[in-house]
Amino acid sequence: MGISNEYHFNWINDTIEPLKAEILTSLPDQPVVLGLSEQQANPFVQNLLSERGFQYQAIDRYAQTDDVLPIDLNDLSPLASLELADMACCFRASYFIEDKKAFLQQVSKVLKPGAYLCMDFLIGTSDLPTLGFYYGGDKITANYDPNNPSRFLTSFYDDRILENHPSEVAAFCKHARHWPWRTQWEYFQAFSKLFWRDRKRHAQLYPENLKQAMIVAFPEAQLFTLEDFEQHGFELVAFSSRYFYPLVRKFNLYSFVGFRKQS
Ligand SMILES: C[S@@+](CC[C@H](N)C(=O)[O-])C[C@H]1O[C@@H](n2cnc3c(N)ncnc32)[C@H](O)[C@@H]1O
């Protein structure tokens, strides 16, 4: 699942560009940055902070080097002993979060007051125009370690997507109602028995009922809203949503969120 670095981080960098000066002014020299679910500093952090310099710590459940702490997004308690961070990023991995409230409580503890939390969220099952994360009836897993897979569980919805980006949401819903021929052909070949059920699943998906469809597709603990962050003391400073299919041929409506932890 997911999309290429180039499109993804160009979009995030463009979103943050108008705020760059303000963010840099508010950060200390050599800010401490936590990379959640990554093996090295992501292109967003590099773009934002490479001139300033920064201290960096990656955490990832499937750490590939000794520099990366082998920590699961769903248990950040080992980070409590580390120095508090000025920024945390979690890109293209929020779908592995099992319980949004536990995550927000834990990530809040490792951030200083005034720190930034930058994340993205995926709506849609990349290779199939449906909302729930499954293919052919099976929940999707990522096999970074085949003996210990991570499940795709968590998505996002907030009415502010519709308010801010109505055309992106409209294009996404239209795609779910009218699968492109290529998608139909590939899905029929792979899962012919489930084709008609899944083909019809979102035949009535329109922007005005996307919220309800997301509530049906995901349990509450696995459906983030902007309000969840606000209730945990985060102020929204950057927000953008993008329907990526025309660029990457994946059924993705991604949202980027930038929050500041209130003092
Ligand atoms: C699609 S990659 C994204 C990597 C990087 N954040 C980026 O945007 O380029 C997903 C990452 O999440 C990590 N991951 C998967 N499940 C995880 C979990 N439960 N806790 C922490 N990291 C996890 C994987 O090892 C992988 O590095």
C-alpha cells in the first residue's frame, strides 16, 4: 500500500512551506526529532531542518540497523526514558496504530510543550476502491517480518477534509462508485467470487455520506479525527488532503496533519 516518496513528500513539503519560517523560529537550536516508523530521517525533516541541524532518533518495529530503536508504534513506553522531543513524525505508518487514544496519550508524553507532531493518514485500500483495509475478504498485513506481520487497521475522517478539499473528496468518491476498467479487470481475475459484492459496496458513496461509510468501515478506536488530537492538547497548524490516483494509480485519499502541542 502507499505511494512513492517523490509525490508524497513533495505534497507534504509544499503544505508546510508557508509555515516554515514560523516553525523554525519556534524551534530551539538542534531540535530533537523523533521519526516514528522509519529507519532514517524522512525527506520532510531533511527539507525543513537540514540547514538548521537537528538531533534525530528513529524508532521502528522492524529496526534494520542499531541506530534505530526497535519500538512498536503501539507501545511507545520505552521512549519515556528519552529526552523529550521537539518534533515527532509518523508518515505512511499510522494505519498500523491499534488504538488511537493509547497512541495519543503515549506520543504526547514524549513531546515537549510547543513541540510539533506531523503525521499522515490513509483513506482507501490502495489497490482496491474500498474503504476498509482488506483484499478479497482478508485483512491486509504488511510482511516486514513474515512471522510477525503488522496489520493495516486505522484510518481517518474529519469533516474538515470536505470543507477544505471538496474536489479531492468528490474525485475519490467518484472513483469508489465507478471503478476504472483496469481495476475491475485485475480484481475480477484475483477475486472473481467477491467481485460483485466489492464492486457494489460503495456504489452510493458520495462526499456527503463518506463520514458514515467510514464509521461503518472502522471501529471508533481505529478512526482518527482532528478532534481526537485537539482533545489531547494539540492545536492544528497544517492540514491538507490529496487524492493521489491520477498520479500513482492507487486508490488513496491521504491527509497530512501538522499539530503543535499546547504549552
Ligand atoms: C510504508 S513504510 C514507511 C516508512 C517511512 N515512514 C516513510 O514514510 O518513508 C512503514 C514503516 O512502518 C514500520 N512499521 C510497521 N509496523 C509497525 C509498528 N507496529 N510499529 C512501528 N513501526 C512499524 C515498517 O517497518 C516501515 O518502516
